[in-house]
Amino acid sequence: MMFEDDEDESYTPRQPPNHEAVAALVSFSIRSATLEDDEEMNPLEYAIMSDATLKTVQLLQSATRRGMILMRRNACS
């Protein structure tokens, strides 16, 4: 959670995502970049929160943008 209390012992900091793994996922399915979890968080938000490299954040930004365009096109069809 974004504003987790620092004294909460159950909180585990997120590790930065592996760039190669993220690249493989979005190359297989661009939609994977636009999915949200039950807290309405998407991969880009998690990457930013976990101090991902700029390269990974930019990859997810681009994939999210392309995924949203495809979703809009499919909705209009």
C-alpha cells in the first residue's frame, strides 16, 4: 500500500522488477501493462514504488500507452 505505516511489521518493501522479465511479459501481451490488481494498482505504479530503473519505467509507460490505444480501438469496433 502506498502510505503504509513504517511501524507496521507486516510490511515488506517491494523489490525492483527485473527489466528483462518485464520486457518479456509486455512483448507477449501488451495488455499485461494495463491490468490492475484489487487495489487498482497497475505494473507502472508498482515499478515506480519499488524504485525500478528508468529504463523499466519508460518501457512500462510506453506499453501502457500502446495498451490503452488498443483497448480503445477494440471498444470502438
